[in-house]
Amino acid sequence: MASRHPKGLYVLFFTEMWERFGFYLMLALFTLYLNEKLHWTEEEAFGAYGWYMFFVYLTPFVGGIFADRVFGYRRAVLTGASLLGLGYVLLGWPNMTVFYASLFLLVIGNGLFKPNISTLVGNLYPQGDSRRDSAFSIFYMGINIGAGLAGPVGGYLRTAYGWAQAFAAAGVGMALSFVIFALFRKHLEIADQRSSVSAVLDVPLGPDYEDRPDPPSVERQRIVALAIICAIVMTFWMAFHQNGSTLTIWARDNTIRDFAFLGFRGEISPEYFQAANSVFIILLTPILVWFMGFLRERGLEPSTPAKIGIGMLLTAAAYALMVLASMAGGNTGRVSMWWLIGCYFVITIGELFVSPMGLSMVTKLAPRRMTAMLMGLWFLSTSLGNWFSGRTGKWFWKAWSHAEFFGLLVATSLVAAMVLMTQYRRLKAAMPPEGQSGPKPPQDPTAPSASSPLPVAAAAELPS
């Protein structure tokens, strides 16, 4: 059965599912822990959150190169899982030296784990294998199942047992991830040996393909286009990753969390709301993929740059809802939880347009001789966006009204969309025809399109 996926994909599915469970459980608790347990101010907590996210998304570039050239992918994943598990267990220890040491372990562990498990997914398949797109879709579902479980589990354990026990649950998730990977790593042997280039360049190479560089003028055009996209996507992550900082504080302080269902009454813990993004991704991905296929059959599918522009407009719309919510509550009062859930719903659709499409453009536009470097530019832009997400909270959350703060995120998203519109022709001109990665690509009508909204994104997570 040629259409069956290799067993290694399901090993990686469950390995990544439990790793993302630990990652998002920690993020759901992090700013609340700093504010409520360590008694940091909200501004200090937001600043620490931004720095942590900056390094978490910066080290994968170094970890990927290290595994590619020295360590090997399987060993890097196992080492990273060990460091992550230890870091989560130590995070709730009542000692500041241990606390900072645990963050260091988490940053280094993530740098080894994150890029290399995604590389292994791509390396399971030979160049041009049509199963790779669906493989990344399956892998992406594992990411979001783990992320969806994280917030509710972390919130329950935190309120029922305490901070240390909640963080320890993230360590248990990493232990499961390690055991699954270690027991079944034999199914990943071929993926550990195949060149990572095949995981990055998701295009079929036919017999007429000539592996020679593009002319310098074409390379410059594409590098400039990538720099523009990275700058635009940086503003997206600045807005999106408010989920672990200001939106978490909003859920705690400005959201009516009481509920009644079938005679049962209770209060939703603020950590639970972060699960909304993952739930919506799982529900909306099949619909969006079908809709893009429907448009593609009729020649109406938007181009990759246009999809990113749509995503930025949706991001602006999501925070426009929060502006209205702030005004409805007088900027300090509590409002219905449906405002926040609506924000997560709209920004999730935006994420499905922006994050996968940005990575798709990197894989299409990066000259082969500098793919790793330009992937590094992508990770750097993500890191900077995460840093700015923390800085904006630190600088403006208390200094401004909530309506003004969320209005800033509306404005930055709209400016990014406007920049994309002014540069649209440049970006469109830099894009190679579908399926092309060099001067003489194969003309294969059965090759999968790289412009579908989701599958390639799994390698960068988004996020998520």
C-alpha cells in the first residue's frame, strides 16, 4: 500500500504531542506564576515572558545546525527531551537560582528538540513524495491535541494541588515523549540518515532539473522578498503571542468566568482559555483546506502573499474585538468570556493564513545554497516578534487603557497589511511558478501544491 505512511510518523506524532503538552502547560502558567507566586509586577512578568519566548524561538536555528553537522537528529531529540523534562520539574522549586537554571534548561532543550523532530518528519519521505503534505497535517494535529490539553490540565492541577505539581505534570509529559521516542526510534533510522535538505525543499526534482544557482539578480530579488515577509510576520507574532501574557491577565482580571451548564455551576480557570486556539485549529483546518481546494479548482485561490495579507487583516479584526470588549467593560470591568473566545477564534483563522504561508514562502524563495541561513532569518523574525510581544505588555499594559493597548495591536497589524499591499507586486514577481525551485523545474501536474494553507506549517509550528 504505497499510500500508507511509515510507522515513524506516528512515533513522531505522539512524541511531539506530549512535548507540546509540556510547552503550552508551562506557558499557560508562566506569567500567572511570576505575578501571583513570585510576586513580580505584571510589567516584569510580561518582560520575562518576552525574553523567554525570544530565546525559545532563537535556539532552534543553532540546534538544527548542530544536529545536522554533529549530533544527529535522534540523539538531539532525546537530549532535548531530557533537558526539557528536568527543566519543567525544577521550575516550581522555591529557589530563584533553581528557577533561572530551569529556564536555561528549557531554552537549550527546546533548541535541540524543536527543529529536529520536524526535520525527521520531512526526512521520512523521499524528495517529491506526495504523502509529505498529509504527513505534516497529521503531525500538526498532534501538536494541537497536546496544546489543547495543556491549559485545562495545568489550570486544574494549579488550583487543586499547587504550582510545583502543575509544572511537574509538564515534566511527566516530557517523560512520556522521551519514552515513546526511545522505544520506537528504530522506525526513524532512515530519517536520521537522509539529508535535511529534502525536508526543507518540499518540491519534486525531475530528470530535467538542473541543480545550479539562480542568477544573482534573481537571488537578490527573492532575498529582499523574504526580508519583507519576515518583517510582516514579526508583527503577527507580536500580536499573536499576547496569548501567554496580556490575554492571560485579561482572562483572569477582566473576564466573567462563571458558568452554569446542566445544573452545574463553577468558574473557569484563566489558563483554560489558551486551549481555545488549539481547539479552533483542529476544527477549522479541514474546513479551510477544503475551501482553498474549492477555490483552487476554480482558479480563484489567493496567492501566497495575498493569504498572508488576509491573515494580518484577520489579526487586526481579532484585536478590534478586544477594543470593543475593553470599551464595554469601561477598561477595568469584567465582560463576557465570549469576547475573548471570539478573539481567539478570529486570530486562529489568521494564524492558519500567516504562519504556514510565511514558512511556505521561505521554502520557495530561499536560494538552495543559503537555505539554512534564511531559515535562520525566519526563526530570528519569530524570536523578535515574541520579544516585542513581551515588551508591548511591559511598556503599555498598565500605562494605557486596555482599549488603547489592543488598539495598538490593531494598528500594527493594519500597517503590516498595508506594507504587504504596497510591496505585493514585488513579492508576486519574486515567487517562482508553483513547483519550481530552480531554473528548469519539472512540469509535473500531479505534484502537490505548496500553497495550501496548512501542511508545511507543522515544521515551524506554529506556535502555535
